[in-house]
Amino acid sequence: MRRNGAVLVCRDIPGLEPSRSGSVEPAASEGQWRNKWLVNGDGSGKSGGFACVSMVERREEREFSPTASQLLKHPLALLALVPKDAALFAAGAVAGASAKTVTAPLDRIKLLMQTHGLRAGQESAKKAIGFIEAITLIGKEEGLKGYWKGNLPQVIRIIPYSAVQLFAYETYKKLLKGKDGELSVIGRLAAGACAGMTSTLVTYPLDVLRLRLAVEPGHRTMTQVAFNMLKEEGFASFYKGLGPSLVGIAPYIAVNFCVFDLVKKSLPEKYQKRTEASLATALVSATIATLMCYPLDTVRRQMQMKGTPYKTFFDAFPGIVARDGLVGLYRGFVPNALKTLPNSSIRLTTFDTVKRLIAASEKEVQQIVEENRQKQKQTASFPSMLMVGSADVPYLTRNSSKEGEPRVILVEKLGNGTSKRYILDDDLQLRTVLDEHVSKTDGSVRSQVSKTELSWLPDIVKDFILPAGFPGSVSDDYLEYMLLQFPTNITAWICHTLVTSRQAVGVGSFSGTTAAAASAAAIRWVSKDGIGAVGRLFIGGKFGNLFDDDPKQWRMYADFIGSAGSIFDLTTPLYPAYFLPLASLGNLAKAVARGLKDPSFRVIQNHFAIAGNLGEVAAKEEVWEVAAQLLGLGLGVLVLSTPGLSSSYLMLVLTWLSMRLLHLWLRYQSLSVLEFSTINLKRARILVKAHVESSRVPGSHDCNRMESILSWQRLLKPRITFGVSFEEMVGGEKSGSMVKMLLKLYAKEKYILVVNLQQPRNFEVFVSFKEGATSLSVLRSVWQTYWLYQNSGSIDNAVDQLEQSLIELEDRFDNLLQQLEEAGWDTNQINLKVHKEVSIKE
């Protein structure tokens, strides 16, 4: 087996243990090993006639452990004497107990709001109470102590719960690390979920006791509650609702801990050690997790109650929605959200602080040990070599010779910040080494982002909310405008919610509906709109870079998806009991359609505004749209007034279907007449194919007519796969000569292209871009692809074919650019995306 570095092969020596023979690798960490030189011990006193071997053994740390006087000079090192696991466990317990005591009043208020009116015998009671009502009720009936009622069992529970949870999270993180020692986002989520379920399983009976003591009258002590539960309901009552608890806690802890770790890790180093940074990060992570997982907590609490009508999670969830609406799942959310700040912040910040102290103490001890080691070296010396026999044997070292030393021939940078080095061994075999994550504060990598003071944001967040290439791809005032626009939109939607509730009350006045019922209806309607808005958020954040390349395709797809949303709306009369989920799905589909439509149409509007008059073009488009809207509404009213149409559901659906098909056909025709003078990948394929075949290129009119609006790039032939890793391009080929050939062949190009020989039936090429590649580099790779496709059978040798294609590219590409300009194409607007998921640095 091939090994890295020097390897010393040992021979059997009489008198030594057999396990000492074999091959031994050099020590990985120089400071933790020492050499011992042994001689054969056969007792004869004669030499064995051969050189002694060098062995390595673990040094016992107690030889250099800090003395009492050193510990007095370095008090922080005392913490390192406590076992690390015990320190982490204790820190989690103290943090949890402190956080729960501070937030106990808010927790009591939340529980009362979640469960009020549910117990048997209270069916006539008020279904729900508000935040202020809960505060008043507790103070009036139980006094000041009532706000901490049930806190003792909660503190008793939280000590093992918090300790187990935080300690288990650290343990699971170690277990789930990859081969490179890094922990992925999925690994962090899995570690958090497992930690949450582990701690819940251990402490769940105490949680049930705390709930019963807090909300059920007649019991004064935790022991009394426990005995009554055992007597009346049996042992299983202590684990009632465990399923929803595990389902609820797993995603909550997973999201909370994962977001906290990722955001904290992404902060600049000077902020990572600040307490206020930990507090703010904990608040953000807890808020996100609570918004996502709070409904599961409400279901769990109601299933734990004595006399609850719900037997399973699938009974409770729709039952709560049917009784109180969607807002019922968020009963008690306000006090719970207020509790999130001190609770999560105290707990995670305390734990994070103790972890930093433990790390600092270990570093302090290592410094003392190193000082002691240096002192030992000064007073003791070891022979570098002991010779037995007459012949001298040279000592073998790792760097004894530089001949044949492996060298790096290229570096491949991945989108997640890591890099892969391709190393050529002395026997011309290629191997790869995956390097660690590149620091985000490195000036050469993230210089532009650092200038905007957003380097603390994780890459996944920046890619989601900012345009690609930010800040170089937008004007200087973009970020400031968006930061002010965001709270502006928040206030606008708050006003929208309030007005909607009053409109519902106004409508209810005609039908005798109460104001409370109208408000509930308004909340359901706004919730439906909110669910739909998630679609727009997802589209804008995840697929924002698609619309500049092919606005016609995405505008057409927007209408297809919008049509699917209308189908959900049409089915609501058939299933009125499922109005909310059906209407929400319809809104979600239409919101996704709007997320595709608006950006696509803005690109089309920008295409129209050749005189820089985008505002006027948009205003006039609004005139056309409003005129069409008024005419369409009028015709729609006339159609509905047709006898028998409005009363017949089947006739209405058939009429809608015919109108929708006509609408889609007209949309396709309108997009087909657009003539873009910019070059995207579809049009580039058409232009390059024509030039390779006949050395001529079509004009924008003919090319746009030939462009297929609905076709996916992956289905077009020849198939081009961009952004492929170099290892995948060579197809597992480890020959250094093959790699050297490709690098030499593409030395003048900003990309490397190979034909996928594993699929001879379907012609496919792999393209990987080098650092500094531009849209022109993409166009050159497309031209080479079509030449290889047209001449795939003319040359047998694949390498000779690649070489010939590059010769043709060099001779004819300038002619392509010249013809594009003569045909009226804008060669300054080549919208061909350089895939930077993988980039090569030679």
C-alpha cells in the first residue's frame, strides 16, 4: 500500500517482541513522540551484524505536566485539570437552569394560553385567551408565586435535559464528521436532531409532570401529581405525546444549533469571541427554529393534557385547525417568542463561553508542557544513531532526498471554498488531496465582499439575497436601498393585514357575522397569502440568475405554473372542508408563477427600452395591461351571466379550460415575436452550428424564430455539461501523461474540454473552466463542441481529434465574431454563464 512520507521497514531482532516488526510510519505530530534506539538482547553480548532500528512510542504527558507552582502562575490552566466532558456536561446544566428560571413566567403564560379551555368540563369555557388576559388571570388567582408555579420540576428536568442535549450535540458532531474532518450542514442538522431526541427521551416524564403541575388544579406537589398519574392512568401516561415531542424537538434543535454554529463560524474572527455576538446569533437561530417548529409544540402540549380528545398526532393537528383555525397552532407564540431571547441566548452563550474557556485552558497547559519539554531537551540528549557491527548505515529521514518528490500540477477550487490539489507522483500517477475550507476573511478570496461589510454572512445567505457577483454586478447604492426597502415593505404588509381584517368585518356586517369571526377569517386569508409568498421568496432567492439568460422560456413556464394554481382554486367548491390547504396550494403555485413572471418580464422590458427609457416603457405597458384587465373583467361578467353557466360547475370548468388554452397559445405567440440581439446559450448553439456547417451565421430575426422556447438545455444535442471536476473529466484515469497532455493542449484556453467516451451513443462533452474565464470562453467551448460533434467519426484517435478541433477553433473563431457583428448581434452582451462551482488554477 502506498504511504505518504518516509517509511522504515523493520527486521526481526532477537529478544524483541514480534509485534515490533513490520512497517512503521513516522509520527504525525512531532511533539508527541520520541525515538528509542534498541539493540538485540539475546544475552550473548555479541553484535548481530546489522543496524538497529528506530522505534516510536507514545510519550506520557505526565513527564511534562504542569507543577503546582506553574498552575498558580497560570490559574486558567486549572480548568484543564477537569475532564473536558465533565466540564461541558456541567456547563450545559448550569446554563439550562439559569435560562429556565429567568423565563419561567413567560413559559407559564404560554402554557396557559395553549391549553386554556381544553380540559374536560370546560367545553363551554372560552376557547382561547390572549397574552394580557393570561397575565391578569395568573396574578389574580395565584399571586406573584403563580408565575413560577411548576418551575421546580422544570429546573430539575432542565438540568439533565440541557446537559445531555448540549453534551450529546458535541458528541454527535464528532461522530458525523466526514473523512476530511469537516462537518457538513446535513451533519450539523443530524447532530442537532439526534441530540434533541436523546435529551427528550431521557427527561420526558419530568416534562409531563411539569405540565400537569402548572395547569391542573388540586395538586400542590410534584410527588402528588406523579402518584395520581400512576394510580389513574398508569406508567404509560408519563410518555403520553412522546411521538409528537420527538418529531417537534428534532427539527427545532437541529435548526437552532445548526444556524447558531454556521452563523457564528461565518463571523469575522474578532467578533466570534464576543459575548454580544453570541447573544445576537442565539436570538436569530432560536427565532428561525421557533417559527418553523412551534405548531408541533402546540400539538404536543394538547396531547399531554388529561381529558384531551386527541389520541394521535394526525387527530390533533387537523382538530386544532378545525377548532381555532391555522392561528390556533400558534397560540401562545408571543410569550414563547419573548422567552426565546433570554432562554436561548443565556443557554447557548454560556455553553459557548465555557467551550472557549476550556479551549483556552488546554492551550495554556500545552504551552506549559512545551516549556517543560524544551527544558528537558536542554538537560538530556539522545543518540541520533546506534550502530551495531562494522558497517555504518545512514539514517533515513523524510526529506533525505528531493528527487522524485511529488509536485502539484493544478489546483481545483470548489464552490464551497475548499480546494482540491492534483499531485503527480514520481511514477507519473495522479492523486488528489482535498484541502480545508478557505478562510472567508482572506483578502484575496473575498476582498469585494469584505468591502461591503457583509463578510460575516454565510455564503448560502449571500447567494440567496444578493445578485451574483455582488458588489461588482450592481451600483454602489444598491445595498443601502435594499436595507431601507426591507422595513418599508414590512410596514406595508402590516397595514395590509389590518385593512384585510376590517374588510372582513365589513363584509360580515351584511351577513350578521361577528367581528371576532370576521377577524379569524381575515387571519386565515392572510395566512393563505403568507404561504403563497413563500413561493416567491424561494424562486427569487434560489433561481434569480436564470432570468437574464432565457426570459422567454421562464415567462412561458410562469403561465403553466399559474394555470396549475388556478386548478387548485377551482377544486375548493368540491372540498369546502379543505378550503385552506387547497387555496394555500393555489396561492403557492401562483406565487411561484409570479416569481418567474416578474423578473422575466423586466428583462423583456429592458430589451424594449433601447433609448434608456425603461420607466416610460413600463408605464405604457401598464396602460395596455389595465385596459386589457378592464375589458377582460367585463367580458368575464358577461360570460358568467350566461344562463346555466354560473350554476353548472362542469360548464364553468370547461369554459375556463378553453380560455386558458387560448391564453397559453397567445402567450407563446407573443413570446415568439421577440427578437433579442443578445446571445444566450440557446442562440449561441444555433449561431455556432450554422457557422461550423457553412461558415455563415443567421441574423437576429431568423435566429430568434429558430429558438425553441420550451426546450431544456439538457435535452439539446450535442449535450454539454459545464462545471465538471477535473477528476471526472479524466474519467478516473490516473496516468500523469494523460493529465499533462490535457494541460498542454489547453494551455492557451481558459477552459478544458473532453469528450465523454463512456457514452458513445449519446455525444456528450465535459467542460471545466479555469480562473479568469469569461462568457467568450464559454462561446469558444461551444464552438469546439459543435466541431467535434460534426466530425465525430472522421478521426479515430480522441486526442488527435481534440488537437485538430483546437486548431480549427484558432483559425475560425475570429471569423465567427466578425460575422456576428455584421449580422447585427451585440457581441458585448454575450449572456453565457461561467460555471464557477469548480474552477481550475494551474
